[in-house]
Amino acid sequence: MSVITVTSQELADMSGEERALLINSLPGYKTGMLVGTCDTHDQTNLAIISSHFHLGSNPPLLAMILRPNTGKSERHTLGNILDTRSWTLNGFTLDRAARAHQTSAPYPKTQSEFDACGFEKEWLPAFAAPFVKDAPLQIGCVLREHHPLTINGTHMVIGEVQRLHYPAAARRLDGALALDVMGLVAIAGLDTYTQPDEGLRLAPANTDTASAAL
Ligand SMILES: Cc1cc2nc3c(=O)[nH]c(=O)nc-3n(C[C@H](O)[C@H](O)[C@H](O)COP(=O)(O)O)c2cc1C
């Protein structure tokens, strides 16, 4: 098998687009989420984001990395989160992947991706941001910390999970969620959408015995 070696100099010499596509592939598969927000005038916004990560369970924290506004493009999700301190994360199934992908187009602030891309809004009591109706997994977050990152101008936003909605059938006896039962899509890079199956589950590893399949 022939192997390609890429040096830091070759990375630096690549076109911006080629480097972005290559480096975006490296973190691997992540659950794709549609991030629902609104501004202080109830103008809604929906954007596909894949940079979510788990920061801790007590308190329950999820974080994501958002790109900054540039001269060429505005970032409505970031602005709305800083204004209202609330957002929703909404998983989606493969049959909705093309519409979910479409939310990454640079729609003007006055045009909601909910309407432009064919997603219905769902407002739930006492929560300031819109959910995607019929999303198999809905998560409501409130802003706990916001860190502009000096290394490249991106922003890390840290949210505390305030509410969760998922089908009862997806809840395992140990409390975890079976993502495959919900049919959640995973994303690789900026263009590949796939639906993982149940995979292989292993008992917690310890030093005395080999890991056993559950
Ligand atoms: C598969 C995929 C994953 C993306 N993940 C992110 C991400 O993690 N962070 C980010 O800032 N933008 C991400 N984007 C780009 C945003 O979806 C895009 O910039 C969008 O226009 C932002 O919308 P907004 O201006 O309404 O917030 C992703 C795009 C795609 C297609």
C-alpha cells in the first residue's frame, strides 16, 4: 500500500480550500447537529454544526467551536447565542441530511434557514430558542462560558444542558442513549453524511480481565 506523507511545509503551501478539506477530515465522525437560535426580535436561525464536544456531566456541559464574523460573512448563530444566551441542538436522520446541509449556505439574517431549508420550528415552554420539530434528539442549552480563542479567532461556547427530548425506545437500561435507535447522522469533514449502526459495545476496561462485549 503506498502511503502519502504530508509535511507542515506542504500543508502551508496548499490552497486554503484543499487544506481546509484535508484538516476537516482528521477529527473523524461527529454527530451532526442543527443549532437553532433566535435574536432578541425572534428572528430565527438554523445552522449545521459538527464541532460539538462533551466537557463534563456534572454540571452537564456541551461545547462547540464557532467561526467568527469575517468581512465576507456574518455568523448569525454566534451573535444570537451571545444576545439570548440560549440555543438548541437537534439531531437529524439521513433522509433530512440534504436539507440540513443546505443550512450552511450564507442566508441573510432576515431569512430563516428553518423556512428556507424546510424545517418546522417548535417552541417549547420556558425556553428561549427554537427546536426543530420532529428531531429525534432535541437538547436545550444555556450559555455558561464564551471564550474567543486567540490562536485563530474562533469562539468556544460552553452550554449547560437544560432540557432533553428523545424517544423512550432510545434510552438504554444503563441510562445511555442508543444513537442508532434514533437514526442520528454522523458527519465526516464538511460534506459526508452517514448513519452508523449499533457497533460493538464493551464493558468498562480494567487491568485484570480482557474487555468483554456487552
Ligand atoms: C458538515 C458541516 C459542519 C459544519 N460545522 C461547523 C462548525 O463546527 N462550526 C462552525 O462555525 N461552522 C460550521 N459549519 C459552517 C456553518 O454551517 C455555516 O457557516 C453556516 O452558514 C453558519 O450559519 P449562521 O451564519 O446562520 O450561523 C459547518 C458546515 C457544514 C456543512
